Amino acid sequence: MFRDMTRGECRMTDEEAERALKAETWGVLSLHGDGGFPYGVPMNYAWVNGCVLLHCDAENSHRLDSLRCSEKVCFTVVPKHELDRERWSASYVSVIVFGVAEVITDPAEKREAMRAFMNALAPEKTREALAACDPGAPELAMLRVRPVHITGKRG
């Protein structure tokens, strides 16, 4: 179902790809958008228990509308990119997570996902953030992307 990497010698091991996902906090979520156009949106994320956790507004949400059409998504992280203009090349690391996204609806699970998300992004503010938000609030959405296939590449 998934294509082989064209330049297999650039393939990262699964462990290297997971380390890159754990170390970063920013990537691009790509979904099936309006009118058949792809929709890619930069987002903060947390890699927790082998899944990507994302936070978004639940009201009038392009992301959630897109997930109603198809729960299949792609999440891309580029933790390193340095252009070498002299050699017409680049030094880079990238990881792509192909997966199935779901909205976390259980309030306890949503609260735990928010805690893990905040711990990854701003651990010193986790308590304050959780005190300020109500996981049951309809305007707050937490998404989980369960990987089906992960590929990492370095060049």
C-alpha cells in the first residue's frame, strides 16, 4: 500500500524516526480538504505512546470538517534542514506519519491527552493550562493520530 523510498540509502531506522518525532513539537497535518484540494496545516504536536496528539478549536473547524470526509491523514515533521547552495543540495531529516486520526471524546481521556500535550510543549505551564480549560468544553478538541506507516529520511 505504501511506496518504497526512492533513495533507500537515506532511510532512517524506525528508532531514529521515533526519536525525531519525540524531540520535535511542530509539524504539518495534511488532510482531505474542501473541494478535493489537499489541506495542510502547521500545528504544534506531542508524540505520546506511539501516537501524534494535536489540539484544535472544535467550532467551525476546517480540520474537523475534513476528518468527517476522511480520517486518513499524513503528518510531516522536518526537524533539520540546511541548504548547501554551493553543492545544490541540502542536509535534512524528515519524518512522515501516515495514519488514522480520531477526535478524543471521552472527557477523562481528553484531559489526559491535554496534559500530555502541554507537558511536551510547556511543562512549566501544564498545571495552569489544565486549571484554565475544561476538557468537556465543546470548543476544545484533542486529536490523536494512530500511525499506520512511518517513514524517516535523511540526506
